[in-house]
Amino acid sequence: KGKRAFIAGVADDNGYGWAIAKSLAAAGAEILVGTWVPALNIFESSLRRGKFDESRVLPDGSLMEITKVYPLDAVFDNPDDVPEEVKANKRYAGSSNWTVQEAAEAVKSDFGSIDILVHSLANGPEVTKPLLETSRKGYLAAISASSYSYVSLLKHFLPIINRGGSSISLTYIASERIIPGYGGGMSSAKAALESDTRVLAFEAGRKKRIRVNTISAGPLRSRAAKAIGFIDMMIDYSLVNAPLQKELSAEEVGNTAAFLASPLASAITGAVIYVDNGLNTMGVGV
Ligand code: NAI
């Protein structure tokens, strides 16, 4: 039987989440996505109006189907966490059941279970500020949206992930090497995400033999990356300095996710897998 995947963090056709959805769909999986509430209307109407149709084409010529789009805000675990001003916000008031716990419950009542859980989201309100200029609030917001969001998603979806399933997140080399410009506590958030990948691999592995891995991806011109402001420079730097001197395509990350979610990767868990044209291995730029 085909597998079912829930991919959190898809709001357009430019990011890693979309590419992962495509690779999983090409491998035969049914696709459910979680879309950030403020981006939900534009994403759903663009999907409906065919704006993504060119990007939906799979290798066999068919179009990727997204079975259902769930609203999600991964910084809130349940309705008790949601402040009044967010509840009153027009964009949020227009949808319901978008906290992590409610999204998991909705998927459970619609489909019963999933096999693959993907976390492809991050947010750091002060990402353009150096760490020395980052406020406590900005730092904690980065950790909440980019690291704890994954702990929370896995915790709430674990009961409905089938035994032997797989979970994947996306990380960045700034967790372990200095990348000036990746500020606001985002480097700290990725370090936490990678450490949590190991601990969660142990806990989910012992509980349900679920594998937990993270992909350390090279630079991609996504919506989130453009907001950081240095993405073109990072892409150029990689082109010049990486062992493989080619632009990284989102599809290469998507294909790695499909491999990690498949039985071909049945002994891989707790790992940080680099999909970056080898840039991480360089000690000096040449
Ligand atoms: P993207 O913009 O396609 O994806 C980020 C998504 O996170 C967006 O859809 C946004 O709506 C969503 N989001 C933000 N806050 C949220 C919240 N509170 N609840 C739910 N969703 C929320 O950008 P990209 O770059 O594809 O990002 C996906 C992952 O890849 C992130 O973890 C990012 O850090 C990682 N990554 C990206 C790299 C790049 O160069 N683009 C390099 C290495 C890792």
C-alpha cells in the first residue's frame, strides 16, 4: 500500500517543502501539507487557480495531487497557548484547528494515520541582526518557531505515525560553523534542532521504531531565504568553493528526503545528512 506523508511548511512552489512533496509524490506517497495560517489563503487560491501547475509536473508527466491542505501555526501547541490578539487577527480568525495538537487531531480524524512526517519550516524575527544584537524575545522566538516546533510536531503526530515510519527536518550548516548574516538566534535554533534529532531518534526509535533524520541543505532561493538577505551571495560562494560547482536544486533535497523516508534507509536514524554539493567538507575557500 502507498504511504501517506504530512509536510509542514509548504506555502508556495519555491521552497524545500514543495520539492520534498514532489519527490514523495513521485515515489507514490499521498501528500498532505500544513501551511502557515497567514499564508493559507494565497496558497490555496494559487493552487486552485492553477498557478503552480507547471511546478506540479512529476517525472511521469502527471500532476502532483495535494490531498488536503491543513492550516498550521507551529508556535502554538493547543488553543490555550494562543494569545487574544492572535485569536482576534482576521487572518487567523478565518481558519480553525491550526495549533499543532488540533492539526494532528484533524489528520487523525480524516486519515487515521501517516507514515512520513516532514518539518520544513523556520522563522527568526531578528534573523538579520547579529547574535550580539539579538533580543531575548527574538532569540526565543527563533527557537520556538524553528526548533521546538519540531519537538511539538513529532510529539503530537507520533501516536498516528505508523510503526516503522520516518520523520525528516531541514537544517543549515550555520549550526556548527560561523555563517555571518544568519543571525537572530537562527544558528542556535539549528544547533538545537540537530541535537534534538539525535535524542528524538532514540525516543521515537525505541517507542515505535520510527527513524528521525535531518537534512543539512545548501543554499536555495526560497521565500524564507530571500528574507534573510544574503542568499545570492551564499549561492555564489557555493558555486565557487564547493567540490561540486553547480547550483543546488530543491529537487536534490527532495530526492534525499524520499530516500530517507524509504526502506532503502532502514538503518539510518539520528543523522545529519548533508545535501550541499559537499560545501560542508571544505576547510578553506579556493
Ligand atoms: P520556505 O519559505 O519555502 O519555507 C519556510 C516555511 O515556513 C514557509 O512556508 C512559512 O510559511 C513557514 N512557517 C514560518 N513560520 C511558521 C509557523 N509558525 N508555523 C508554520 N509554518 C511556518 O523556505 P525554505 O528555505 O524552503 O525553508 C524550509 C526549511 O529549509 C527551513 O527549516 C529552512 O531553515 C531550511 N533550510 C533552507 C535553506 C535555504 O537556503 N533556503 C538552507 C538550509 C536549510
